[in-house]
Amino acid sequence: MSVAAEVQVVVAPVFGTNCCVVTSRSSRDGSRDCVIVDAGAGVAAGVDRLVREQGLRPRAVLATHGHVDHTWDAAELCARYDVPLRLHAADVYRIGDPFGTLVADGGEAVVSGALGRELSALGFDPAAYRAPVPVEGFETRDGWADLTFGTVSLRAVHAPGHTQGSTLYLLPGRDAPDGGVPDGDAPAAGARGGTTPDDAPSGVALTGDVLFAGSIGRTDLPGGDGLTMRATLRDVVARLDPGLAVVPGHGPTTTVARELETNPFLA
């Protein structure tokens, strides 16, 4: 199968967020476009090193959802490369007030808990957070949307439950018809990422905090919902192509097939 894109991961020091640099095959002039997915706290230097060493041309910063451990460095990267932050429209409201939107109605919008402690311990002052500019939300129709950034193509699949706008990004293969995802309700993809397992030739899914190796994202934070997550797992995740490699928002890579066999939340 022809390789349309590769995925290189820069791991953030805060909560180990997997920041994915998705790179297209070379264009006619020898350049390669890329998009940066989930710019966690402390990844900007590593991402910029990849961009410079490999002669990449960033076209956008994307987020799988609007939690701050996935967007902290978005402002720096958007400004550096003069590109927007793109995420599902349902999570755009989080970007301007990432800490306040983690507090239940009536609570005090202060940085506390594990996130605040880890940010502070690693030298990230919560008060120094900057919102990226511009922020552009996208809508999904029938649960998905095709996104193109230069020569990088992704399919965004709405997967709420962890947050209202949680999204899976699927990487289509060059030879896959219609972006590798059939019309209807069984998403698939057809590319292989450079950091994914050798036994997953059919594609790559960037799952954010929806699906992890052996687990799923929490649903107890504001905007999360357990019933919605169960529907997402049943109707979206469980119907993905089993051959897809999975690069989650945190932790090791896996495959859809492995999770269908071993993940207790998909039983």
C-alpha cells in the first residue's frame, strides 16, 4: 500500500500528551506539508526541531479536544508558523478559558488538582496561558468531515463523551477511495504512520482522550458524559477498521484490533 502520510510523536512533559506531527508525502517541489495535532505543554521546541530538520511546512495546529493539556503550546506554534488552531466547533469555547471550563457550574475557576500541580512543578505558570489566534471550529456532518491542509488530508470523526467536541483524526491512504472512509457509519482509513506498529498496515487513528491502550478517557469532568461515551465506543470506535494503528492522546500506541480483543470498555 502506498504511504500517504507519517506520524511522528513528540511527548509533552505535562501528563505525557502525545503531540503528533502528521506529514504528507513529498510534493513536486520536494517540500512536505504537515499538521500538528495536540500541542501539549512543552512540545514547541521539539516540534520546531522536526520542522526545521525535515524541511516541513506547517499548515495548521489541530486539537482532538479542548483540554489545556492538549492545547497549551498551540498559541506559540500558531504564532510561529502563522497558522490557525482547528478543532471541533463544540469545544471552541474551551480555548479562551481552559481552566474555567474544567470547573463545574458554580465552582471557582482556579487552577487546582493534578493538572495545576504538574504544570507548576514543571515550570508552566497557569497564569501565563495564552489563547492561540486564530481559532477556527469545524462542523461535522453525519458524524464526520474531510479536512485538507495543503497536501495533508485527514478525516475528522466526531466522538463525544470525554468532551462535547472530542474528535478522532483518521489518516487516509493515497490508494483508498473517497478518503478511505465509506459513506455511512463505519469509519476507516488507509495510511500508515511512521511511529505505528508494523502489524497495522491499513491506517492510523489519532484518538485523543477517547481511546487509550487498555482504557478510555474519563467522563467526570464538565462536558464529559458517560452515556455519550458509551454510545461513541459502541457506534464509532468499535466500528473502526480493526487494522488501524492507534496513537492515543497519552500512553503507548496500540491497534483497534488489540483494543477490541482486550480493552474491557469495548467488551
